[in-house]
Amino acid sequence: MKAFVKEFKEFISKGNVMSMAVGIIVGSAFTAIVTSLNQDIITPLLGLILGQIDFTSLAITVGGASVMYGNFIQAVITFLITALTLFFVLKAFNRLTERKKEEEAKPEEPAPVPEDIQLLTQIRDLLKKEN
């Protein structure tokens, strides 16, 4: 049992698990933002454009069952908005990452040669010419 507990502690303390936990928490917050964007901004605007249609109330009754196809439309819209938002976020992140890599890859300009070294170099070159 001690070996199991030790192995579990090692698993939990690994960076990958911690990164995954942070990713899930940030993902949940991001989902709340996108859901609000969709429900509070996009859907009402689409309702205005399409004549005050509230997608969530669209349904068809077939026999005794109510098919809520409006909820499906809303879910598709939410998915598309989430995907588009994530696309923009990742595109911006990739652009920043590329800029950072480019800056790191730039060769540094050599430091200016001090005047005394320049003078010594000129003297050396003159002495080579005379000999």
C-alpha cells in the first residue's frame, strides 16, 4: 500500500498533471466567457437580424415527444463561436511565440571595438605592411 501511495504522490506532483489541472480551470473560465458572449450578445443580435427569433424556444412536437431543435441550433452556434474565439486566441499566441523566437534567433551585433583596440589594430596592420 505504501508503494501505491508513493507512486500516486509522484504522479500528482508531476508538472503534466499540474498543467492539466490549470488548463481545466482556465478552460472552465473560458467556457463561461464564451457562453456569456453567445447567450448575452450574439444570440440577441441574431434574434434582431432574424426577426426576434429565440432559438432555444424552437421545438416540434412529434406524437408525445417534444423535439427541441432550437437548443441544437444554439449548441451549434455556441460551438462555432467557441471554435472561432479559440482560433483567434491561438493565432495571437502563435504570433507572439514566433516573434519571441525571431528575437531570440537574431544574431547579436558585435559590441563596438574600443578605440584603443582599433588603434592597436591599425598599428599592427601598418607594421605588417612595412615588413
